[in-house]
Amino acid sequence: RAHGRKAQGGPASTPHMRQGGGGDGLAPPAPSRAANAVARAPSHAMSGSARASKLALLRLAVTCGCLLRACGGFRIATRYVLISSPSTSNIYYAHAQTFYEHTLPHDERPVATAQVLIDGKASRCKGYGCFEGTGEGLESPGALAVHEGDDGAVLYVADEAAKNIYAYNVFRSSFDWLDVSPQRRLRKGVVAKGLAVSSKGDLYYTTAGGGIEVLTADELARFAAINLRPTVGKMMSSLEPKPVTILGSDRGPALASPMGLAADSFFLYWTTLPADSSTGILNRAPQRASADAAIAGLVGGGGEEAQIQANDVCVARDNVFFTGGPRALYAVKMHGGVIAEVYANFSEPKGCAFDQDGTLYVADARENAVYSVPASLDYLRPIKYASKAIDVKAPGSA
């Protein structure tokens, strides 16, 4: 069950929803044409608005006020939405909506206010004692991914401006805040448009030169176990985990310019931009792809589909959602088939994330907000409303 408390540091704001047409709830089933964490608890006053970009969902286990064993193993899952903002160099977080809040009418659902988790500028180390690969801060954080294992949660951040991929261990305080360990640089000189983590903990990412690489769970564990004392700080480059190319750019046009990336237990899903009939819009391949493994095009790039420019992708059970500019959210079944325009009234949809309980969160960069839509659709169809779930505005902004 989701914990019911609001995000620490700010009460829920006025409920809000966006309508995609007349009526209530879901539209009649009519598929459309073929078819986008964290320093300390908030203490940084900032001006202006933060343009929401990419999303990741984090679910942390909360004990019932005592040691887990003393509670008989009872745990409460508190879910958080993690949000990157390239315009402010920050990572934000807010509580995900609870099951009870989703049962309320659209105009009565509370809207959380996102809080600063990683201040990209303030966390940058300056002066004596700074070493390469640690304390570099963030310049333009984009893609996010979270892995939750037996040893805790890890947040991965792709910084396109710095051309690096970073990792942070995520912790939950007794005050319901999130906190992170010092920054660890995993990859240098890589422009990753998409990040995805497998259930095993392997980290996949796209590259600007084309193709998809992976840092295996074993390699990441080896790197995390290194005691990064200042005496070895200058050796960081040689200590970074070694990547493996899982799908090279030589595998064909579908991997020439991969963008968004998602993973389930078996497959990788990625979008391609720009897309045409040769590259496809949405593709799929096994996570452990061999040289002769087939790349399946779930959404082609010919005909009416050529008008769709897909950016980000996320998997919600047997549905694969992707944003297609400039205003729409599309979906297709995992095995392919008819593409549905699920919602067409966003302003600038970017990243998306599934909460494992039936809700999809979509970041709208122009609205500086995160919206929620139903994700567990047995058959794909347009929906009427997208409920505003999170305001991504800096404290003190209008």
C-alpha cells in the first residue's frame, strides 16, 4: 500500500485536471491513427520555474516505526516520483499519488509540490580537495533510471551537457525526506538520451554515435564497493566500470540514433528520432541480444506513422507508452498491433514512468508539471482526462 502523507516541505496545492474531450473518464474504445533522486531535503530557495523533463519512480520500504523484524515483516511502500530539470540543473522529487487519491474525482485530487533533491549547482565541488569523477554537480540532467535491490535504491542520471552518467545511492529519512550519497561518475564522454535498468540491475543507455551499451550489475557492484578515498581520487577514470556494447550501430538504421529507452524483464524498447520506414519509431530487442538476434519494429515509420516523432518510452505491464511530438501520448501492445493516441492535450510531453499499480506519470515541460493517466488498459483507447499530480516549480516562484 502507498503511504498517504503529502510531500514534505509543502502542502498539496489546488487540484487540477486537463481535459481531452467531453464526458467523464475514458473515451469510447476507438483506437486512433497509428501512432515522450537527490541532495538534501528542500532547503534551497530558487526563482523561476523548473521545466520538467524526465521521470523515474522510486518505491522505498518504510518500517512501521520499529525494526522490520520486530514488526513481523510488515512494511509500507512509500512511492516517490523523481524528476529531472535541465533548465535548473536540479533533480526534484514528490510523493506519488496514493491509491485513495486516485479514487477521488479528478477535480478533487491533491497536487503535490516537487522539492529539490539534488541541487546541481550547489553540489558541485570547488577548490582544494576536489577530484575528478566525484562532486561534479549537474549541468543539464536528462534521462533518469532507478534500481531498487536488497541493498537499497540507486538513482542513475544522464547529464547531456557534461556528457557523463552519474549514480547516487538513495536514502529515506525519518522525516519522510529523501537523501543521497556522494555522486559517483559511471561513464565519461557519453551523451545518453535514454537510460533503463533491468530487473537484475544492469544499466542500459543509448549513445550519441548510435547503439546501446550496458554496465552489468556485477560491474556496477564492483565499482560501488570501491573505497573512494581522496588518495585514489585521481585514479577515478581507470576505476570506472567497463561497458559492453549490447546493440551496436552496425546493426542497422534502427540503432543509428536511439532516443528514449525502457526495459522489462526480457526486452529493451527504444525510440528513434528522426524516424522513417527504415529506422522505425519504436523498436524492441532482447536484453542479451546476440549478433543474429532479431530487432522487432513495434511501430514503423511509414504512412501516417511518419508524422509521429517519438521521444521517450516506458513499459506498463503489457502496454508500451511513448510520447510523440508535439502534444500526444501514444501506446501499443507489447507484441505490437494497433497504435492508439491515448491522450492528445499535453503541451510538451517528455518523460514518463509507471508506478507498478496502474498509473502512468507524464512530465509536461511547458506546463512545469507532472500529470497522471491510467496505464492498465486492457485495450488501448483515448482517455478524456489527465490529472495534474505534481507542480514542478521552485520555491518562491509565481
